[in-house]
Amino acid sequence: MGGAMLEGWLADGLPGARVAVIDPNPSAAMVELCRAHGVSLNPAAPAEPEALVLAIKPQGLEAAAEGLAPLAGPGTVVVSVLAGKTVANLKDRLPRARAVVRAMPNLPASIRRGATGAAASPETSEEQRRTAHALLASNGHVEWLESEDLIDAVTAVSGSGPAYVFLLAETLAAAGVAAGLPPDVAARLARQTVAGAGELLGQSPEEPGSLRQNVTSPGGTTAAALGVLMAEDGLGPLMRDAVAAAKRRAGELAG
């Protein structure tokens, strides 16, 4: 995710000279990206930054905090994309930090079509919030939340959501095979159907429910399928249960 965000910033015109990357084990792609854009990779004595973006695994925070704590000063806005790590968690480990923005992007950020939910600590100034917004918006849509308490729900809906969509493509292809299609044909049709419907949803001003109704003829084939998917034990309760499970797990990761 950190690499995807960096690519977005550079594509938006952020000068590489304004960026430093701290990565104890950078990939070859990260090394090349930094070299190509003049980004400082693992500088010996990094200056206290305007913004410190934490894009590591949540379980790596403890080990990384000692080296990062001196960089997170009172004038730095800390932008964290660590699932489950609260503002309080971050301030405990970065004691000089005041302004903290907790954000949850998702995988399509890698193609600049992401969806991110973000919440700022009370100490975050409007200027710091704008800085955080500019960094997050380079990778897609940003929703600012009134309360950090909503981040776990964002994690369950849009953070994990791409996996739900990929599963839909998988299961739709498998259903096509069960209906008699060759596996490769079913896979291509399912992939393009999900991708095309997603693109239409992104471009259309209509609500998802309206788009669904537009392709559903009364008594037709789509209506027959939706009768199963929209039944009392259909997709609705399954999705609610899935989101609830993801939200619970996000809460368990805090600490």
C-alpha cells in the first residue's frame, strides 16, 4: 500500500526531493521508483517531516516505533493506514505526535481508484487535515468521518470489500461452469461482467438499486436469479454477517 500511495503522489506532481522513504527491506521495485524520481531511500538522518505516513503491517508497529518516534514531532501530521491501530495506540508509541489521522484505504488505491475512510485527532489543524487529504486523495475517493469509532466499519466495508468483489467473480465463474460453460469461458465472462458493472456503477449518477432495476425485466431471467439472491436467507444477510465479522476482527487487532 505504501508503494501504491507513493506512486500516486509522484504521478500527481509531488517532487521526489520532498519525499523520504524508510524501508528496512525495500523491494527492487521500490529501489527503482525512488531512484527514478529522486526520492531519498533510508536517509541516515531524516529531518522531522511535515507528514509522516505509516504504511506498515499493524503487527510491525511496535518494532518500527522506536526509530520513527523522533520523526513525529508536534508539527508533524501522522497519517496511519494500519488496520486496527487506534489514535491512542499511535500516540502511545509516538509520544511527541499531536496531529494523527487514521485512515483505511483499499487495494484499488494501487490503480488510483481507491476508497478511503479517514478520521483526525482533535489536535489536527485544518492545514494538516488538508495535507492528509491531498496525500490520501491522490489514490482515489476519501470520506472524512466524524468519529474514529467508525474506522472499523470502514475497514469491514471498503477496506476488505475488494476481496468480496473478487469472490463474486470467482463464484460467478464457478456457477457458469456448473451451468455447462467451459471453465476458461466462464472465467472470462465473469471477470468482464464484474469489471464492466463496476465501471458502469462508477460512471453512472444512478443509485445501485436503480441500475439493478434497469436490467431486471419483470418475470425474466435476471428476476429469477434475484429472487434467490434477495431472499430472506440470500445475499443481504450473508453480507451483513460478513461485514460484522470483519468489523469484529478489526477491533480485535487494536492494541
